[in-house]
Amino acid sequence: MRSDDEKRFPPANVIARYTFVVLGILIFTLLIWVIKGALLTAFGGVILAAIFLGMTKGLQKFLPLSHGLALLTVGVLVVVITLLFGMLFGPKISREFDQLVVQLPERFTELRETISEWPGGEQVMEEVTNNGGGEPGSDGPSESGDSQNGESQNGGTGDAVNSMTEEMPADASNVILRGSATLIDVLTTIGLVFIVGVYFAINPQLYKKGLLLLIPKEKEERISEVLETSGRALWLWLKGQLIAMAFVGVILTVGLMIIGVPLALVLGIIGGLLEFIPFIGPFLAAVPILLLALSVDTQTAFFAVILLLIVQQLEGNVITPLVQQQMVHLPPSVVILGIMAFGLIFGLAGLILATPLAVVVMVMVGMLYVQDVLGKEVAVPGQGR
């Protein structure tokens, strides 16, 4: 007979088992957090491999080539097209980008001065500056500092100029060092993503089999199907997104040239690239376009707004529906929540990769949980194609 205490409380081995499970989950979560940078780099490589493999399979539909030869052909074509594009537009893009880096801060300063001239605009800009912690260009702190030190206006100005002159080399060197470190980090990450993507594309079955070794034998077939479906869904989404990016980039470039916005080519390229981030990307691309359009005149800025609206309407109501007939459609709420969640967890890289991550998560949840655990039928992106 079990005592009342034994009936009331679970056995010690059950408590220990659940304790170890909880500790295992916590340790696994901590490990994921520690290596999140490596995981995002690996997923970036998976995305690149999905593009290469999708193009390779597309080429094999028309030519009887082996996987290795088809992949090599795709790689050569990509390199040739990139070199030709660089030869034709590289110098112009480089010049325009350099000008953009110089002109954007100037346009921001002009916009700030214009807003300050509006009724109540100066108070608004002071509030924005104070909230942003911006000290440069703020007259208030400079004047208060002079009054507190009991210095004359001329003396304070001279001291300030001398101080700025003395500190400028150190500040400039710090900026250069930070910028160089950031550039090296970005280039290193891009290089790692490219290397991982190439290795994944060369022999995807090797890594798939290695992953399946960690899965119980009775689940291998199902997990293999999930991985294949995830890869198909990812390629279908990428294919549709690349088409939309190319459309937006070309239309923006041509439209900006027509209405007379400076640096139209580099602005169009930036707009096309930022289209990779749904919802947020178009707003980010609109900022430099409108700032440079305002530098011409208000009429050009008005035409730029009309162009941006036309491009987004065409992309949302014409291109996307046509593409989604054969590609992957994600509910807008899933995309928005994915961008918010992965952006908060992984930062800028998570923001960029949020939507393809959401595609993979949507496939896994649909197949492993809704279909297998709940036993319900649900349409899963990439399944059965």
C-alpha cells in the first residue's frame, strides 16, 4: 500500500526526469543564444545554396547535365554576368555611392534646418535631439556650459574651437577604426556565407545524411521529407522574391532618371536590395530617395512620392500575385511577426533573414506538429511540388 504522501507527490525518479528535461531545454536555449551568430551564418549559407541548387535544377530541365557539371555551369554564368555588370555599371555605381555617402548627411542637415524654421519646429528638433542623445550642433548645452564656467562668449568660442581641433584627430581615428572593424566583420561574414553556401550546394546529400544520423531511425524518413520540403519552399520563396527585387530595382532606376532625382542608379539598386525585407525594406529605401528628391525641388519630391506609390502598387497587386501562382505565399501577419521576433532576437541579421526563416519554421510546424501531432490536414509550402 502506498502512503498518502506517496499518492500526493510523484516519485523521486519522475521529479528527477522532469528536472533534467527542463535543465536540458535551458542549456540548449543558452547554447543557441551563444552560437546564434554561427547559426545565422550557416542559414545564410543555406539560402545561397538554395539559390544555386534551384538554378542548377532549372538548368538540368533543359540540358542533360550531371549535378556537378550543372552547378559549375551556373557558377560560371553567375561570375560572367557579375563581371559584365561590374564592367558596365561598376564605375558609375561606385561614384554615385560615394556621392550618396556625402550627400545624405547634408540632406539630413538641410531637412533639420527646414523643420526648425516651421512654427514649433525648433522645439520638435530639440526634443528629438535630446531623446537621441545628440550633442553635436546643440546650442543649448554649449551656452549653458559657457555660462556655468563664467567665460565670455568669445573666449568660450575660442576654447571650443581649440578643443575641437585638439580632439578631432582622436575622434577621426576612432571613427576610422570602428568603420574598418565593421567593414572587416561584414566582409568576413559574407565570405563565410559564400563558402558555406558553395559547400552545401556541391554535396547537399552529405550534410542531410549527417543531420539524419542524429534522428531516431523510425523518424528518419519523415524528417528527410521535411528537409526536402523546406528546401523547396525556401527556393520557391527566394525565386519569387528575386523577381520582385529585380522589378523594383529596374522600375525605380528608370523612374528616378525620368523625374530627375540625382544618383538614380544607386538609389534604384538600394531599393531593389531592400525589397528582400518585406514591409520594412520599401520604407527604408524611400528615405534617401525623398531626401535627394527634396534637394532638387518640392515638385521632384512630389513626383518621387508618386513613383514610390506606383512601384509598390504594381509590386503588390500585379507582380506578387502573378509570382505567387507558382511560388510561396506567406500570410502578412506571419511575415510581420517573424520580422519582429527574429529582429529582436538576432538584431540586423535576424531582420534580414526573418522571412526565409519564417518560411522554414512554417514548413516544420505545419508538417511536424499540425500534420503529425494533431493529425490535421494543412497545406504546407513546397509540399507535393
